Amino acid sequence: MPELGEVLFFAKRWDAGVRERIQHVALHPEKRIFRECDTTELQRALTDSKLRERLVHGKQMAFRADNGWLGIHLGMTGKLRCEPRKYEPAKHDHMVLYTARRALVFEDFRLFGRVRFHPGQEPPEWWAKQPPMPTDAAFTRERFSDILQRRGKAPIKAVLLLQAYFPGIGNWMADEVLWRARIRPDRLAGELSRRKEGELYAKVREVCADAMRLMGGEGLDELPGNHNDLVPESWLFRHRWREGGTCPETGVQLRREKIGGRTTCWSPKWQR
DNA sequence: TCTCGTGTTTCTTG
DNA sequence: TCAAGAAACACGAG
């Protein structure tokens, strides 16, 4: 589920517990999400300390704590929730941080998510060394062009999914970007005209900014239960999931095909 | 019973 | 060494 804006959406659900003392950490240490994590160290370090800051970069999130860094990636089916203090963890709730007032829950039934812990004040390499976000000033037109040329033989859809270059963009966001730029997802990255490339660059930045703003619940006092409801009908997002959906621009039935190894949805005639 | 999947890593091939 | 595609991971939904 979680791409850029959704990651922010879920991260914010833990905000209520930030700056509250953690009394107890419950977790399932044998689960795959802890494959890069010393769970004994995590439990010892977080118990009786506080999360100080919630950070999001692409699909990665980090919670800076008093004496370490808690890193979370939601994978395919990960979610963060906030529950009452007496919450009993359900089957797929693999990590729960209990404070005096609430339970901060990480659930992930498919276990593609990942929890990391790095002791100390200094940010770990996995947090500090990340590629610039498409919305950053460092994400220049030149950088974008270089990426497309280097990956020129791959379909543009596949290139947009590379986290080393486009942190936060996932399957539906790549489709949204290409739909707005009116580019077919199977076009080769190296074969776009200079003009088309410029349009795509602008749409990449636009969709990332919109997703953060809308799904992050900017301006709302409270997040709704579902981030999908925050997205307007004018987005491809609201139409791409089921077979038989139609293009919000042309009304024509959307096509679904596997491109770059992923289910891809696009609008024939509109995208060329 | 069988296929599919909103993600990432690792393997294989060229 | 690099790029591209496929497989693997785990498990519920349809």
C-alpha cells in the first residue's frame, strides 16, 4: 500500500505518542521485519525513553529517540496505528510501543516491511545517505535527464520505480505521473524528446508534492480513517484499481498491463 | 485450488 | 562492472 503520501499519513498516526515515555516494547522477534535488527537492543534502548521526532523521506520513516534511531519501512502491507493503552496485540501486530496513555502499533501481515534500530545520537547511514526527494532543490532537471539517459533501455514506468532515483514513488504514483504527462508507460526512458522529458520532470515533482500535501492531511486537525478519501476524483488514483475503470479525462476504459514487472494502468489515446 | 499483489533484494543473463 | 528482467520473500483476498 504505502507510497510517499501514504507513508506520511501512517507516520503521523504515531505523532500522539511522540514525546511520551515508552514503558514497554512488545514485539515478535522471529518475524522477518526484524531481519536487520537486534530486537534485544531495540527493546532495551527504547524502554523508558522517548521518541523525540518523526521523520519521513520517500518510503522510509525514522523516529529519533533519546538514545537511538528507530527506522521503519512499511513494505507492501505495513501500517502504523495508535490504540488505547490496554491494547492487546493482534496476530499481525509485530511491534507495539506502550506509553502511559496509548499503544503505538506496527502491523504487517505480509512481512515485507522492515524495522531497524541504530543506537546513539548520530543518524545512521541508512537515514543520512538517501537520494534527494523529487521535491528537493537538489533534484534538478539535469539530474532527471541523466537518470533517464543512463536507464534509457528500460520502459519509463520501470525507471520511475527505482528508489535510488525517485524515493517515495511507487506503482500507483508512477502511473499517476505518466498519465498526467500523457506518456505511455512502455515508452523507453531514453527515447523521450527533450520537451516531453521536461513535462515529465514537472509532473514527477507535482505528483510528489500533491501526494504529500493531500494524503499527509495538510490543514486537517484530524486524519480520516482512510487516506484514499483524501484524493480527488480527478486523479487516476481513484479509477485505476478495478478492471473496467475509465479515464477521468477521456472517459475511455483504462488499460491494465504488466510493464516493468508491475501491474500498470494507463489511458489509451490520452497517453502516447 | 489457484492466481494475484500498492515493495525490495538477490539472482541470472547479456 | 553495469543494466534489465525475473524470481523470491509471506500470506490473505477473490
